[in-house]
Amino acid sequence: MKTSFITDLGTEQNITSFFLVHEKEIRNTREGKSYLRLELGDRSGTIEARMWDQFEAAAKDIARDDFVKVQARVEIYRNKPQLSLQQLRLAKPEEVDLADFLPHTKEDVGKMHAQLLEFAGSIANPWLKKLTTSILNDPAIAKRYMRAPAAKVMHHAFLGGLLEHVIGLCGLAKQVAAHYPELDVDLLLTAAILHDVGKLDELCYERAIGYTVEGQLLGHIVMEVETVSKAMDAIEGFPANLKTVVQHLLISHHGQYEFGSPKLPMIREALVFHYLDDMDSKMAAVRAALATDSGEPEWSTYSSALGRKFLRLEEFLKSTSAKAEEAVPNPKLFP
Amino acid sequence: MKTSFITDLGTEQNITSFFLVHEKEIRNTREGKSYLRLELGDRSGTIEARMWDQFEAAAKDIARDDFVKVQARVEIYRNKPQLSLQQLRLAKPEEVDLADFLPHTKEDVGKMHAQLLEFAGSIANPWLKKLTTSILNDPAIAKRYMRAPAAKVMHHAFLGGLLEHVIGLCGLAKQVAAHYPELDVDLLLTAAILHDVGKLDELCYERAIGYTVEGQLLGHIVMEVETVSKAMDAIEGFPANLKTVVQHLLISHHGQYEFGSPKLPMIREALVFHYLDDMDSKMAAVRAALATDSGEPEWSTYSSALGRKFLRLEEFLKSTSAKAEEAVPNPKLFP
Amino acid sequence: MKTSFITDLGTEQNITSFFLVHEKEIRNTREGKSYLRLELGDRSGTIEARMWDQFEAAAKDIARDDFVKVQARVEIYRNKPQLSLQQLRLAKPEEVDLADFLPHTKEDVGKMHAQLLEFAGSIANPWLKKLTTSILNDPAIAKRYMRAPAAKVMHHAFLGGLLEHVIGLCGLAKQVAAHYPELDVDLLLTAAILHDVGKLDELCYERAIGYTVEGQLLGHIVMEVETVSKAMDAIEGFPANLKTVVQHLLISHHGQYEFGSPKLPMIREALVFHYLDDMDSKMAAVRAALATDSGEPEWSTYSSALGRKFLRLEEFLKSTSAKAEEAVPNPKLFP
Amino acid sequence: MKTSFITDLGTEQNITSFFLVHEKEIRNTREGKSYLRLELGDRSGTIEARMWDQFEAAAKDIARDDFVKVQARVEIYRNKPQLSLQQLRLAKPEEVDLADFLPHTKEDVGKMHAQLLEFAGSIANPWLKKLTTSILNDPAIAKRYMRAPAAKVMHHAFLGGLLEHVIGLCGLAKQVAAHYPELDVDLLLTAAILHDVGKLDELCYERAIGYTVEGQLLGHIVMEVETVSKAMDAIEGFPANLKTVVQHLLISHHGQYEFGSPKLPMIREALVFHYLDDMDSKMAAVRAALATDSGEPEWSTYSSALGRKFLRLEEFLKSTSAKAEEAVPNPKLFP
Amino acid sequence: MKTSFITDLGTEQNITSFFLVHEKEIRNTREGKSYLRLELGDRSGTIEARMWDQFEAAAKDIARDDFVKVQARVEIYRNKPQLSLQQLRLAKPEEVDLADFLPHTKEDVGKMHAQLLEFAGSIANPWLKKLTTSILNDPAIAKRYMRAPAAKVMHHAFLGGLLEHVIGLCGLAKQVAAHYPELDVDLLLTAAILHDVGKLDELCYERAIGYTVEGQLLGHIVMEVETVSKAMDAIEGFPANLKTVVQHLLISHHGQYEFGSPKLPMIREALVFHYLDDMDSKMAAVRAALATDSGEPEWSTYSSALGRKFLRLEEFLKSTSAKAEEAVPNPKLFP
Amino acid sequence: MKTSFITDLGTEQNITSFFLVHEKEIRNTREGKSYLRLELGDRSGTIEARMWDQFEAAAKDIARDDFVKVQARVEIYRNKPQLSLQQLRLAKPEEVDLADFLPHTKEDVGKMHAQLLEFAGSIANPWLKKLTTSILNDPAIAKRYMRAPAAKVMHHAFLGGLLEHVIGLCGLAKQVAAHYPELDVDLLLTAAILHDVGKLDELCYERAIGYTVEGQLLGHIVMEVETVSKAMDAIEGFPANLKTVVQHLLISHHGQYEFGSPKLPMIREALVFHYLDDMDSKMAAVRAALATDSGEPEWSTYSSALGRKFLRLEEFLKSTSAKAEEAVPNPKLFP
């Protein structure tokens, strides 16, 4: 239903489209004339909008975080595009597709979820298989698992990002368990499937990705220990020591105290899982940094999650020596 | 004498009032016309001001940090209020009340000082009572003790703030000494009364709260060791070891090397006093963070002194589950 | 029943008493004669013991962590006392009082527990009163709460130590809440009563104070979140946001990530409770350091929990100037 | 050839001069008229420029990092000077003197290089003398050694800065070796001459000071180990252990792991050289901070390289007590 | 040829065997009689030895680090076994198999080396294949690569340990490159094969595992950059930028400055390789910790390389609840 | 008067000499016979002593830290030398020369003190010259300045060590001030002369080097600020700002908060002085490490003050390649 995205707007174009309201204010010009100022957004970016006439009725109905339908003209003001609104009303629920307002995975979410259930089904230990499948099949959890991002900014910060991250970890877990015979693949898969279940409630991701109050106060590690422990208690006969081991896998997966793990890994599977999780998160952060134009052809933007920028390897290897071109006096220009 | 405060100004209003000059410049318009640009302030905030005609004489007299009297009109320029000055002159000393220009405590300073003397009077050890009362009764010190803030930004950053902080610590000291029989309450009270005496000279707080050069180069710990040591030397017969103990209380009260304490607490009273001082400072920082509107109804602004934001507990407990409202798909909107 | 304690043994004395077996070995002399070597202990210390004749039958019955009855002579070997055993057998359960084998509080445990229930009873908020009293009255918990130490080495490392620590914190909480009107005393008392409940299972304290496997893998913070969350779930209608607040108090009470708190305090009560808990633990560690003879009359032993030694204030203030006596040439010796 | 520098431009002046292009864009006004916007620079600073008419041909020829010749008028726009361009073309190589576009040393580069060769010539150890002179006399190295800055921002960040820094270190090395008889002055001089040779290629400094890709990926320590090792291998008979020692001097000169030294100094000369290099760099950073106006007459600007600001000692000692003037109520104003 | 290993010696046994001399001294008894005291070792441990008669001739020939042949009797002295030597002479080279004196891999070294060459052969990029195979085929390197341990204590601290570690990394690299399509498997294999080549010379491992002086002063990262750079320079036409990339892989593989990497990984392959190398080293350290008896049936020894002990998962899962058994009052003993 | 030093004792020798009593105990043999056990020391080391007969009278007179005269025989017990005492009495003051019991400088203390006065005399600024000479000429200070060590263990840990360190710093200060024209040599000399004056009272160094209670509680920085501030106050007209500068030099000379400096250097002279002081201390620590035999011919002992061992450069350069000898299979042994 949404026809125009913010990054695609051309100057002096007339548009009719839907946006999310990020900010709303009534202001006065120097001459005392009042007008409505909005900041509007969709999944591609944000734009400022002004409405000069007959905005009072519409303005009364509309609040921050509402979806609106607008008819407007794209103008340039101080070198930045701006919408001059002619018509404005609240959008109807059926007119809005959330996917237009939040970035989302390019993979098919249904297929990924099926793949995840397959991984859970491949677990040999009956208790762990029962635990993971019962959690994944809980309808309230399943629905959110298919939408949740893996983080607000650090990595996989888009709808479906958690699913992408977990599928990736399950694949890595199988490979690494094949490599080290001493590892129990069932524990690794259990860790992969459950280690971020707390993020379903730590983050909110309806109209923008953010933290819930509960998420701020407790964090996903504590939240998922509660969820998963209840699930284990609900399985009759679940072995007490295995429960302790699963809890340990969850609380130690950040690997260090200062990253919020109240315990360091003390089981081989916990140690290995921490490395895989950290590596996959960082790889996703590099991917995001490389996907952004930095202005420097051979470098990504600076990633604050990683504390550095990354080399575009292909560009660099294609060029002849960077040293020769950049650092040495150019003989053609100053012969 | 001051009638209008900056935060109360209304558009297109005509005012006559007093301000402190923060910045002064003479500028040219694109057309080459020169004008006077000032940044003016009072305890409620700052505002830009311009004077277009006949400003030369007034401009010559006035410098940064002077108080001025202005007659002006409040206008809006680029969405921000601005003063257009019609008249401008240096204020006379008798026209200015410093309290209008710096934030100050809401408590009665005279009463607080009396309370402090009472705490000193309650000290049983004759040497420590003599020491604290002689310092508090020194007129040069008393005058400044009644004005000094406790810090530039971290906590109690307003006139009279030091007094508030010290009174609070004396009360806490009495309670905690009642709780732990092994503690000497006299030493705790002495520490409370003297531990920030160096701030009287470390900070300057005439027209804005800042650091003196001496304060920058020495810091209040070193400065107060000198002041208090001299006071002890001036008391005939003051026991040498007690002097060492008092000095140790002063230099160890930051508790850690990296916070500028050249020694860690090695006496129980020093250890406990460090906790009380740190806790009271942090409580004041939280109070200041909660007093500021953050835009998020359930959270304070981010406090850089504390490295986090704080929950508004009452708001949060009043609401029904934050989780339900924020993180879960809203069934009304998308049925 | 136990008549002789290890620290009281005199040379060449004959004794009959009970001990706990810490180590057991059969060794050979250089000449090839075999003998039984034990390390025996009680709450006052440990001693080596050897049995030269007819030890085979007794040795077969006895294992590490058993209680034994011995008849022996105290000898000196390589400048250390040693028991030469004449008779040895397994103790009967009814002959042993555990209190002889582990250090314990000097307070009356029953009275302390009653005091604790009184503190819980003084909570005004009905949900928090119900929560704390239901946990304290759970017979399995009550029984262990009356025995548990507060730590293995750091502080209150004796039976009943946890109770002493918690009672102390309740008292401090009441005083500090009276001092700061913005604090909710009910939350502080709840934090005090529940913040170390996980230690009941983190530590084992039957025959020596140590960690359980579960305690090593999960830690008391995670363990008590589970216990307390279940107790809250079991109270019908317990408000969801209040549950989050109680969980936050538990997980943030170590105050810093590097001390195993997965979240920093973000509520005033959590911040203050962290200071009180830390201060009371450190005060107990100082008390223990001062209770040990260091060989230096004016200093405690070095406390590795605190990273320093502490001054014996009374000794130091009694002496005339330490400086004069120690650092200055002694005029009597070299006139 | 360059006649006007950016910091010297006066309003409404007409100029003809050469600049370096930092940014280039074609933009549209609100009314849809397109124009050329450039950011131009020279060694004194940067300025914005706009060309409104007939810019298409010139704009096609010109790219970022080119030198251009312009004819323009200096105007004020939004309180900042701006160039309104009338004519614009690419500069010819012979019209441009690089020294006009990058800050450079005030010393005579030729004389400094001769001095450096003299220091190398004063080395008694034949292998080290051969090594340093062969490197300094390599024409490709010599040419760049005479231009290179010592860093991008931290210290000596101007053309010829490296030479200034190294000459200074050679002088310090001679003095300190005279002071400590156990030091080998030959090793200190070798360290001084070679320790930053990697910066010749780590930095690029043709048109602005920056890092090469190789410099980013390897760093000057690793780069110079390769250069210097090859030079040692090329000297027949160079003793293997002496080679190890020279390599150690290079890799340990940052003194700490966290500053990128893969080894800590384990030879006295390496330890001392680290101190001298660090001290000389910091002294240069202080010099730069003091050379900038901070607005506070007694303080330098804040140096982020040093994490603090520095006192202007002369100003401070000239004034009467800072304390009296700043912190104490001013008796003249409020009698 | 070696028949008795130290850990297998029985009391009062007579043996004839070969040992390595760790320490040698001539001492006097209280009565003034002189004797020879040796510390002898093999790959299984060390033992003290004394020779009382006619030791002078043998003692003259023998020095620390020599191999000796002895005829002796095993006795017990102060509860520790000791050799009483009857005959002693220097061993002949042909009598000694080094493998008896240093711990070594259980894998077949020849097969592992062949496997490594196969991995190098599987590299598609011709420059990298040439580089790795030329290094692996260099006879001097190959010989040492087949013997070198991967570290002195941290992990794979046995002969052939480096080969085991590298083979493992090559396998992991192939798997992970299959998982992340954006990774260049050739660079990962090159990193695996070359990243510890400097250890061939950093460590000495003839008679005991230790560091060479060169290894202490330079470290394996700097040493292998030199070796590998020379190898790249020796390949005609090796692309300059690819050389920089290979050097970057080597110098960044410790991942953090404080672990001696002068640069952080700035290429995806460098980032991933750091994780794999770190994970494989830690897995080996865990393996070693679990292989040692700790006295606690459910825990490994404390690994100082890892800063913790590890759980024996199988033992723990086999037992019924650890909590029940250890932490709860035992009803059978005290009914 | 002292004729035998502990390191020079030969077995079975009979001696008559003076020692300092470090420990004293009365013990019983296994057979119940009591004897006197002493630990005796002089500046060269310590030795155990036993007296078997008629020790009661002497033992009553003697305490720890007393000097004694003994007549004894040197025996070997458990491979360590031991004194068997025949006669024992308290030494008379006139029999003891303290220099025999504490390590001391090899320089002439009188000459060094004269040199120091010369440095003070060379200060041009009249206030600083007056300050330093008045402190150096104070008889109580002068006497202790000529004896004090510079530290307990870190560096210059011997009598006269402080003087050596300060003289060295004055020389360095003159050289470095000649190198950097912006430095004020008077401030550097003042810093050198006064920066450790607090150590005169922080340490006690009558019979062993240790800390006074005052030194433990306050530290030399705080102690010398008091001493030097009083001296400045006693000079009429001493400029207030110069006093602040001198205090800043003292309190910032450790350079970092975590080394006990409550302020970082904010004056060039303070910055430079910190480097010189740190470098000279470390050089002295290296000197001490190299003076001790480590058993490894090419390495010093491990210096815990420096966190590493140091290379004996001469030994290493003399040897042919360490690499060849240590790391490569020895072809002679295994042909």
C-alpha cells in the first residue's frame, strides 16, 4: 500500500503515502504565524514535514508513534528535502504493513523457522529435544521469535535478525561438534536455540527497535533463565543436574563478567558456544559496516561496536600498490 | 530587583531586567552593517541578544562576567527566542543580588550552619571538638562554607550544596555509629565536617561555578590537608598521632587511587566514611537526574556522573505491565 | 561431648576426643614399615596424626569427612605438635555435635531468626510482606537460613553468619530510609532479607564451608532469582512490575558487572542497598582481620579480601608518636 | 605563487589564488537553480565556495584532491566568510608549491638532515654506523625523511616534524648516555634514528596528513622492522645477535603492549629510549596545546592526546594570587 | 632403550636406565662427608638422586642438560622416593631417544605433516599456495615443524603439538569458510599454516621446552613476519597488496593489543581466524586440565591459563543432584 | 669492630662477632629439652642460630631488634649453615656501627651532600633557592637526608640511596633543561631536591628498612607537602602562586592517579620531572636486578618491580647466535 519511500523522494515531486510519526510540535514563525512540524519516518529513513494551513483538526488526532496518511509536495529547505503537507489524517490499521516501517531480513521467515524446528528435532537427548521443541512450539513465543531482531544496534538489528543469527549458530554448532569429538552437540544446539530467547521480551520491535523497561532492568540473560527454567520444571522428570547445566549455558554465554555474564563458562560446550556466538555477532557487525558507504573506497564506515573500520579486501587487492599511489610523490603531477 | 527570568520570557514581550554577560562580540551583517551580539544569563538559563543601533558607548564599558541592565523586546529568530536590545548599561553593585544568577539550595542557610555547629559541639573528644569548631567559627571560612556548592557538576552543584551534603553526612554518621559499636563517632563527625573544606577554595562560585587555578593544580584533598593541618598545629598539645589519623581520614576519603586518594582507607572510620560520602553524592546525582525531564515518562535523563539513567519507580509501579503494553503486538490496532 | 580442642593441646598430654578426618593415607617409613597418617580437624584448627600399630582394621572403616574418636598422646615432631594414636574408631552420630567442627556465630540463632521475622512483619506493602514471610517461613529454607554462613572466606564465614549479616542490613536499611525520605523502606527490607537467599544452596556447610557444584556453575544471584521468582508466581495477583523490581534488586546488588551483577542498579533503593551490603561485608572482613594476631602490635593481618592491613586505632593513639619512636635515632642506644 | 591565505581573507575583498579541493558537489537551490559548491583549503585553514554561473565546464575537469586557481569575492553568509567564485580552473603543476598547503617545520630541513648524518657518523660501533648511514643515505628514504611528519595528530604533526623529533632525540640520547655510564650511546642513537622510519610509509603526506592502507593494516613498528631487517641482512657479516638487539629496540619502543609494542623493553637502552621518545612526544604535544588560544588566559586548550589542559606558567606567576581574584567575593563590586 | 620411567618406579627396586640431568651439586653432610646430588628427569617427571662413593670421576664429566646412564636403587627419604646411585656415566648419543625425555603427541607426525601439505595444496590462489608450500617444504623448517610444541605451558605443550594445533585449525577453517560465503578460505588456510611459524625459533625444545633469547626479545609474531616476508619477497611477482594482507593476518592474530598484537584484525578473515585460534588453544588447555587428577571427582584441576577449573560433565550428569547430596543436612547421619 | 659477615662464613669455623636479632624463640626438642633459637642478621644476610646450654640469662636480656655479641661455631644442618652459640650477650652501643647492619651506598655521603647544596646554590630564583637551602640546611633534615634510602624494595633500597637518586636527578634536570629552552631549570632542581623529602619520615631505616605508621597512613607525598608548605610559609613574602606551583610539582610527581598522585602534571616542568624520576628509579631497579645472579648467564633475575627480567647485553653480544646454540638440533651429539 505504501508507494513512496523516503530515500526515493525527488525534489518538487507530489506524493501520497503513509508514514510513522516520530515527533510532533506546533511552532510559531518569527511573524507569529503558527504551523505544524512533524518528523516522519519509514524503514528507509526520516524526513521533516510542515503543514501551514488547516492543520488544527488533524493535529488534534495524531500523536507520536501513530501511522498517518499524507498528501504532500517535496521541497528543498536549507539544502535538505522537506515535505510541505497539503492533507493529513490518521492511517487505518488495515492500510498499514509494519514491514514498511522497520528493516527486516531478506530471508523467508517461515522457512527459517521450519529449519530451526528441524535443528531442534535433530537433538538426540530426549530431555533437551523436548525442552527446545516445547519452547519453539509455544505459539506466543513462536510468533515473536519470527519477528525479533537480535539487537538494537550491535548486530542483526532488523526484524527476523534473531532467527538468522540462531540458524547460523546451529549450523556452526554442528560443524564444530563434528570437529571436536569431546563436544556434546545436543548441548550446543540447545544453547544456540535458547541463548537469546530473553530478547523476545528485552527488546520491543513494534514500530521501532528499543528496550522494554523490563529489558532495561533485568536484561535478556536473567529473563530467559526464568522462561527456560519454568519450561524445564514443566517437563516431568527433567534431571536436576541437566537443568543446572542448561542454566549455566545461558548465564555464561557472554563469556566475561563485564559483558553481563554472572558466571564464566566452566563447561567445554559453554566455552565453545561463547566463541561461536561472539564470532557470529561480530561477523554480522562487519557485514553491516561494509554495507554502508564511508566515502573512502577501500574502507568500511567506522563500527563503534567493533572499535575500528574494516578493509574492503577486494578493492584493495584489485588496486595496484596503495603505498605507491598514496604515499609516494606523484611524478606525473610535479615532474 | 530582578523581575524577569530567562525561562519565563514570552514572545514579543517588552522587558527591563538584569543579566550576567557570558559572551560579547561585535559582528557584521552580510551587508556590512555592524552590531553587538551578547550571550546573557541568569540562574534559569541563557539567551542570545543583539543590539543594532547606538551600541558603541555601552559596548565599550562592558566585559564578559559583568552584570548589565537591559531594556529589550523578546523576538523569535530561527525558532529560538532572542533579545533585541533597546537600552544597555553596566549594573550598579547595589542593583544586583547574586542569588539571582546562580542556582542555590532551598534550605535556610543560617539554620543549616547552626545545625552544623551543633554537630561539632556534640563531639566528645576535646581535641576534635576544638579543631572542628575553631575551623567552622573562622569567619573567612564560615562565610564561604555557607555559599559553596559541593561540586561543579557531579552532585549538589548549587550554592549551599556543600552545607546540605555535610549536614546529611553528619546525620548518617550518627546513625551508622549507633549501628556499629566499634566505630568512633567523633572521628566520623570530624571527617564529615572537614572532608570537603578544601572545596571552599578549589571551586569559585561568584558568578558561575568553576575551578580556581589553585583548585586545578592541587585539588581539594591537598588543599584541605594544609588548612586542617595548620589548624591542628595551632592547637597547643594536639596529639601527634591523632593529627596523623585526621590527615588520613581526609586523604583517604575518595576510597580509591584512581579517584585521587593518595592512600586507601586503613582505619574503620575512614572506610565507613568513604561509603557514606560516596552514597550521599550518588543519591544527590540521582535526585538531579530525576528532576530533569527526559522525554521518557518512566526514566530519568541519562546521568553521565552515574553512567546510566534511573527508573521513576512510582510511574512504573502505577502502570500495568510495561511488557504487555510495549513489547507485544497491539491487538486493537491490527485485529 | 568433645573435651579437647586442637588449639588447646599441650605437649606430652594424653587425650581422648573427637575429630573430623580431613586426609587419610597409608605410608611407609624408610625402613619399609607401614603406618597410618591422618590429618584431623575441629573448629579450632588442624593437626597431623600417626598410628603405628594395629591400625589396619580402623583404617578400613574410615574415610575422609568422617568423624572419629581417638585416644592419643601429643608429641612434638619437627617443631610441630603431632598426635600419636593409640586407639581409633568411627564416631557414632549421637556422639558428635557439628558445632564443635565449624566456627559459628556467638549470637543466639533462634533470637536472630525471630528478629528477622519481625523485620519482615514490619513491611507495609502487602505483596512484599507476603513474599518475605512466605520464604522465611518455608521450613526447608528456615532450617538452612539459621545455619548458613555469608561466604566461604570473604566475610561472616561461620555458621549463622548469613543471619548476622542480614539482621545487620535490616537495621541499617531502617536507619537510612529514615534519613532519605525518597527511599521506600519496604523495598530495602525486601532486598536485605532476600539478597543472599541463593547462598543457602550456593554454599555447603555441613562439615566445612565450600561451594556446591550448582553454586559454582550458577552463583547465588541466579539461584535466588529462580527461588524468589517462583515464590512471587505462587502469590496470586502479585503485580508484574513489582516482580520485575524485586528481580532487579536481586541481580543488581553486587553493584558492578565485574562482581557478577548482570545489571547495574537503576532504582534508588538498589543503589543504596548495594552500598549498605558492600559496607557491612567489608566491616565484617575488617573485624576478622583485626581478630587475628599479625605480629605487628599496631596493625591487623593483611586482609586479602580488602587488599591491605588495618590500623589498630586504640593502640596507635595510646602510644606516643610512632614517628618519634620508630624512625628517629634512638638517643639511649647511641648517645 | 600563492598570494592569499585563508586566515588572512578580509570581507568584500577580491582575490586570485590557488587552493586544494577538499569537497565538491553540485546542488540545487529551493527554486531549482543548480550551483557548484566546493570546500577549498590551504595550510592555514578551509573555506566554503560557491559558483553560480557557467561552472559546468570547470566542474567537469576538477576532482577532490586537485589544486585549482580561482578568482573570487569574499562574502559573509550566515556569519561565516564564503568565496563567491567568478573564475575557476585546474592549476598547473608548476604553479603549485606543496608547502603552501601543508603546515611545515620552521627549521631548515637541509641543515637538520646534515645534522642527522653527523649523529649517525658519530656512532663508534662499525655495524651500527654502517646500518644507520646506509639507511639515511638511501635516496628514496632520504627524500621522504626530509618531508615526513611524526604523527597525524598526536605530536609534530607537520612536514619535517619527524626530522625535528629525531634530531631532538639524538641530542637527548647523547646527554643521557653521558649521565649513565652503563648505557651504550651507539644503541641509543641507532634507536633514535630508526625508530620511526616506518612512518615514512605509514603516513601519507602529499596533500594532507593521513594513513596509507598499509599503515593502517601493519603500523610503523612492523613496517620498519622489515625495512631495517633487510638493511641489516644486506650488510655482510652483520652479527646475528646484534640484529636481534636492534629489532628489539624497534619493537619495544612504545613501552607497553596497549600502545602496540609486541614486547616490553628488556634491555636498558630500550627502556631509556622509550622514556625519551615518550617525553619528547608529550613535550611537543604540550607545545602545540599552548600555541592555541583557549579563551582562558592562564590555560592552554584541552589536549586530547594528553587528557588534560596545561597551565601557562608565566601568566600565572605574573598575576597576583589567582585565589584572591577568582574565588573570593570581589570587595570592589559589592562593598 | 630406556626401560624405566620415573612415574613407574617402585620402592626398593634396582634399576638401570637413562635420564636427563636437570641439576648437579656436590654437597657435604653434617659430618663433613661429601656426596653428589643430582636432579634427574625424563618425560614422565623428575627424581632426586645421591651418590655417596667414588662419584668424583663421573661427576667431572657430567654437566646440566647431559644425558646419563645410571645403575641405582630406589629408596624412600622423607616420604619421597630417591635414587641411591651405584654407577653413573655419560650416555652415548646413540643410546638416547629424545622422545623419552619430552612429552610428545600421540598422533603420527609423518601423517600429520602429509595432511598439512595437502591442506596447502588445496589453496586455489596461486601466490598463497606457492608461499605456504615453499615454506612447508623448506627442509630446515619442515624438520622443526614436525617437532615443535605450540607453547611452553598454555596449550599443546608437547612435541608435535604445533602440528596438531595447525591441522586442527585448517579443518576448522574449511568448515567455517563453508558456513560464511563471504570468507576467503585461502586466506584462512594461509593464516592457519603460517601464524605460528615463528614458534619454531621462539621456543627451544631439544631437552626441555623453553624460550630462546631471540624468542624472549622478539616474540613469534615479529619473528614470523620476517620469515614469511622474506619468503614472499623470494617469489617473483608476489603482489604487494597481498603481501600486506598476509602480514596483517600474522600480526593481528592475537586479536588484542594486550596479547601482543600490534594491530587489531581489520579484515574479516583476520577476525575469524583470531576466534578459531583462540578457541582451539583454549580447548586444548581444557583438555589438559581435565587430564589431570584434581582430587575433586567432578572438577578438573585449576587451569591458570584459563583462570578457572572445569566441570567433568559426565560425572556430574551421572550423579543424582549434587545439591541434595552436598548441601542439605544428611538425615541418615544425624536422625 | 665487626669482623665476620654472614656471607663470608666457612663451615666448622669459630667466630666472635656482632649481629642484629631478627627473631627470638625458646623451643623444645622432641625429647623435651629446651633451647634458644635466634635468627641473626647483618647487612650481608641472615643465619639461624641455636644455643643449647646456659642460655637462660642471656635470653632474658635480649629482644628482637637488639644488637648482640656472640661466640659461636659454624655448622651445617640440613644443608644450610647454622651457628651453634657458645656465648651470647647484649652489645654495647659503642661496639656497634650501624653501617654494618644495613646495606649502604658506595659513594661518599659527605661529598654527595655538598654536591646537593651546590645544586641548590645554583638556583637563580631567589625564593626557590631560599626554600631548598633552608630545608637542606635544617640540621634534623640534613642528618636524615644523608642516611635515608629511596625506597624499601623498589629502587635505591640502601642507606644513602635517596641522596644518590636526588643527585642523579639534579644532573639530569640540568641536561634536559639545556635541551628544551622552554623549561625552567630552577623548578626542575627544586622538584628534584624536594620530591622525596617525605621519605625521611615515611620510611624508618635504623635497623632495617621499613615503613613508619605515619608513612603507611599518609605516604611521602602528603607528608612532604606539609613539610615544604610550612617552609614556604616561614619565608616572608614567598609568592602565593609560586607556592601553589611548588605544591603541584610535589603532588603530581608520580604522574598517574593509580600511583598515588592526586593530580596529573599540568605544568611542563612537572611532566618532565615525572619522566626523569620514573626513568631514574627504573634504571636503579634494573641495576639491582642485574647485580643478582639468576642462574641464567644471559639474563638478570626477574624484577617484580619491573615485571620482567633484563638481558645481560654484553654476554649476549659476545656469544655467537643464541638461536643456533639453543634451538637447533645439536649435530655433534646426534650425528
